[in-house]
Amino acid sequence: MSDILEHLAQTLEARKGADAAQSYVASLYAKGLDAILKKVGEEAGETLIAAKNADTQALVGEVADLWFHTLVLLAHKGLGPQDVLAELQRRHGVSGHAEKAARKP
């Protein structure tokens, strides 16, 4: 299942050198961090709204949009899905309360 995440990460990395007029992702990179953050925020809000409704397919679509734009954000910051997956692996099996208590302030 993580194959699609790796493929997306490779595509997003390749788009860093693409023409912003030809690539949506390249246009986000060209606009900079604030534009990417705005897009992530918009998608998060749309995900919340979809979650309140009965249409589960709409929710899946909005979460896909949110994940995609989050991957764009990670790539912009020199990170990728493997970084998040490694963190999830590190946390696996650890109580959520214990994990939060162990975080540095």
C-alpha cells in the first residue's frame, strides 16, 4: 500500500523542476510555503465538513486531497512519506498518553 505513497513522493520531487504553467504541483512550489499551507488548511476544512455528512465517498475524496497536499508540503520541506511512516512505526505500540507525555515542550 505504501507503493503509491512512494510513487507520489517521486512524482512530487520531479515536479520541483517542472514548468509552473504546466504543472499544478510546480505552481504550488513556485508560490511558496504560504500557498501550500493555505491549500493544506483548505483541504483540512473540507475534510471536516465531509466528515459531518453521510456521503462516505466524499469523505474519502477529501481525505485524499488532504493527504496529497500534505505530501506536497512534506516535499517542499525536503521530507517525504517515509519520514511520517517511520514516525508512526516509532509510535506503534506506545500508549498515546505516554507518547504525548514524552514529547519535548
